[in-house]
Amino acid sequence: MLINLNLTYMKKILLLIVSVVFTGTLMAGNADLFSYDKAKVTDELASLQMLEDFVIANPTITLTDLQNQENTLVNEMNLIPTGFYNSMMGEPPLGISSFIWGCVFGIAGVAIVYFVADDKEETTKAFKGCVVGTLAYTAVYVVLYFVAWNSVAWY
């Protein structure tokens, strides 16, 4: 019994040592994750600083004006919006069908699609899903009500 008890403690201690070593190894691998080269960052932001100075000097200028003038500051930087927002135009939020958003989440799903997708067609799909979901929920509720009503023994 004493030997069995000691083996149990030794297993726990060995597991603790292995987990500490493993965790330390994982954390040591990410040591340089938050380090950066200040000179490289400054060089990358130099063109942005020049553009900012130009806009401050000319407060009435717009991005469209700069693009029409073939300004080198704008051409060096990719200022045409091609990021997340424009990639979402005409697509449902999070890749989930707008109909499903409306069907499962109801009015809240329609609101999510309206604000995230910002597309009238996607919002219409979500609204149709909301209507179908409401009708399906109502039909299931009515069927369950009649099943419960008929299962009650009336004496």
C-alpha cells in the first residue's frame, strides 16, 4: 500500500514537471513575437507622414482629387479601400446565408445583416428568412398545442 501510494505521488509530480517544462518551451518560442525594428517602422510610415503634411497644407483636397491628379504619394500607398468592408459588400455576414440569419435569429438577425452587410438585397433575404422562421415556429407551436390538447383525457 505504501509503495502504491508513493507511485501515485511520483506520477503526479512527474506530470507536473513535464507540464511546466512543456509550457516553458511553448512560451519561450514566442519571445520575439512583440519585438519590432523602430527604424523599419519609421521608414514605412515616412510616406504617410508626407501625405499627412500635404493634406494639412491643402485642407480642401480629397482622396478623389489626389487620385485624379496622379499624385505619387497616393500611388505609393494602396489607399483604395479593398479591405474587409468592401470584400463584404454583396456577401452575407460571416459567410452565413442571410436567409439563415433571419430564419434563426429573427429580427435580431435581420438587424445584424442590415448593419454588417449594408446591402439591400442581403437584408431582403434576411427578412424573408425571418418570415419563414416565424411561420415555421408558429406551425410547430400550433401542432404541439393540438397534440397536447388531444392527449388530455377529458372526463
